[in-house]
Amino acid sequence: MQIYAFYEAEDSISWRDEPQFAKYGYDLTPYTEATILFSDASRTIYLNTFLLEFVIEVDLILRRRSGQDFFETHASLQYSGSSVIFIRNKDLLEVRISGFDDKVNYTWDGFLRLFKQLKKDVYQQLKTHYPNISNFAEIEFIFLS
């Protein structure tokens, strides 16, 4: 799992001029559009999503399910209009994007490492493009904890 591209198309408000927000809020979400690449040895899946929403929702799932060897759960990404399905079976984690038949498999430890790196990459992108917003205490809490 990695960020494939930060979406900077003309029809997007993401990664352009820093929005002027006085405090953190979910209204920052549409400013963080990107494509995440999920891949294993046999397939690749792309998810176009808002990174702020993706990180918050997946982080919540991983924290809630940590310590469970078996689970199936969904990350509902309302702003992005998609859902990511996570199925853990012992040391393996299967990832699916709703509406697609493909699935990608990771080791549990490997996925956690990749997710941690993704959070660092998003935070660096925020610091580069939105230096004021990246200093909000909530942003640091979401991406650095």
C-alpha cells in the first residue's frame, strides 16, 4: 500500500493554495485527494480517495481490531464515495475495494508497517502544501500518533 499520486487536476481543490481554516474540521477532507495503490505479487488495485478521511477511518479500524486474529470490517469512506473491506485471518489481511472483485493480500505486520509509512507520507505532503494546517494539534495527533 502506497500513495500512487496526489490528485492535483484542474477540477480538484486538492494540493493547491492552502485553505484558510482557523481550526481543524472535517471540511479539510476535500483538500486531500489522492490515489492509493494496493498491490501484492499477483494484482494491483487503485483507490481514489481523500487521504484525511482514509487515514482517520482505517486508523480507527486498526486500533479497534488490534489483538484480534480474525475479523471482517468495512471502512466507509463517505466523502470519497467508496468502502474498503478488511478481512483478517491470523497473520494475513485481505483488502478489497467495494464494487470490485479483486483482492490484495498482506501480512498483518506488513500492512501495519505500510499504513504507518502512508501516514508519514501524508503528513509530509500536508506540511509541504498546507504548512499552517499541518500545525493544528489535531493533524499532528492523527498523523503522528
